[in-house]
Amino acid sequence: SCGFAEHADVNAARNIAARGVAGWAVSHAADDAA
């Protein structure tokens, strides 16, 4: 895990979601699961 979810603040998380970077989150989730 890159630790992003643990350390990102709520505003950053909202900004990422607003930008529609769902694929980024999915790719990291896949990396963590692998």
C-alpha cells in the first residue's frame, strides 16, 4: 500500500473524487490486493 488513503485529508480526497480519478484508486486497490 502506498498509504495515500491513510494520509490524504478530506479536501484532497474530495478533490480527487471531483476530478474523477476513480481509475487511479482502483489501480492502487489492485496493487494492494496483488
